[in-house]
Amino acid sequence: MVWWLYHWSMTSDAASARAATDGLFNRVVPGRASEMIVDQIRLLIRDGSLKPGDRLPAERELGERFGVSRVTVREALRGLEANGMVTIKVGARGGAFVTAPTSARIGEGIIDLLSLSGLTDKEVTEARQIFELGIIPLVCERATEHDIDDLLEICDRGDASLEKGSYPMELSAEFHTRVAKASHNAAIAMLAESFHGPTLRSMLHVKEAHPEMGIRGNREHRQFVGAIKKRDVEKATAVMRTHIGRTARHVSKGQ
């Protein structure tokens, strides 16, 4: 009796999954079949036909619908899993389940795109001017004491480095990324994190010709934090406009 109930439950689950995905999949052509399967499922996720938590049909059934072998289906599922679009679970109630990509994985994709896109220092700095000035009202409104402490700690490390005769631009890039996190907006934080690499590269290029950038920059970072602590949007914006504007002038001259 127990076996029958278990078998009925599994059959019912499979039937439900099959009914939910009937008509979604189209047969693919040999050659790049696994890529075409990935493309189809990606589009179904994007348009909402497949939602996080949905279970895909079993490999055998997917193979029949796509007109390919189970090996090809398995290869496609591995690709979807690597992209964070499905989670593959093993066991009696396992299978391939649609999942929502994490912000970290999305951010990695954006970082790869920016790194390979050939952005110029001027383009990066112009984007920073729009983005970083635009988020200041939110940062002034939402920054906590913990945010302020973290930003001042970065400034302290900058001062310590300057006392030793150098200022690593990695600290500057870290500061600007941390400012975005103080907006307490996950999308803004993710975008700032994805822009960290291009921002650092542009800063390093500028410092090669203008080694004084770190000295003035760290001082302005402190002024900016002071304005944020006072919730002074106008002052914070003025400091950041001057701060990034100097970088913008340098990169314009160099390109």
C-alpha cells in the first residue's frame, strides 16, 4: 500500500510537470542542439512561461520533445546550471528546477561584459559622474552609523598609506563602491560593484600621469563623508562633483 501511494505521488508530480510545460518546447536541429535548448529555456524563463521553482520535465521527456538524445539534454542542463538558471537536485524528488539568478552571479556577468567591452577611461568616468552624483540623495538619507564608520575606516587606511609615501588607488575604488552600498539599494550596490574593475583601471591610468591624485582624493573622501553624516546633499554633491570632475578633466586630456 505504501509503495502504491509513493508511486502514485511520483506519477502525479510528473503528470503535473508535463501538463505545465506542454507545448513550450520545440524540436532542435543537430549541430548546436544543446545551445539551442539553452536558448529556448532561457527565453521561456525571460518571458515568464517558466518561473523560479518550476520543475522541467525529465531528461527522457525533454529529449523526446527536443528530438535529441538524453546526453544532449544533460549537456544543456549543465549549461543552464552553470549560468544559474536551473538547479539540479538528485533523489526521488529531484530534477532540474528553474531558479532566480543571484545578484552575485548577475554582477559577475556584468563585470565580464564591461571588462571585455573595451570601454575607454573617458566613458567610464562620464558614467561615474552620472551614477555617483545621482545616488547621493539616497546615500544622505539612508546611510547608517555603520556606513559612516566603514567609509571613515577606508579614509584612515588612506592616511596611513600616505604617511608611508604612497596611496593605492584600490582604496579609492573601494571607497566609491562602499558609498553605493550606503544607499541600501541592492540594484545600486550591484551596479557599483560591477563597475569596480573599470573604475580602478581608469584611476590607475590617471595616477600614472598625476601621482598627486591620491593625496587630494583621500582628503575629499573625508569631506564627502562629513557631508553625508550631516545629511547635507548639496555639500556632498559639490565635493563629489569636484572629486570626479578632476578625474574627468585628466582623462579627457589623455584621450
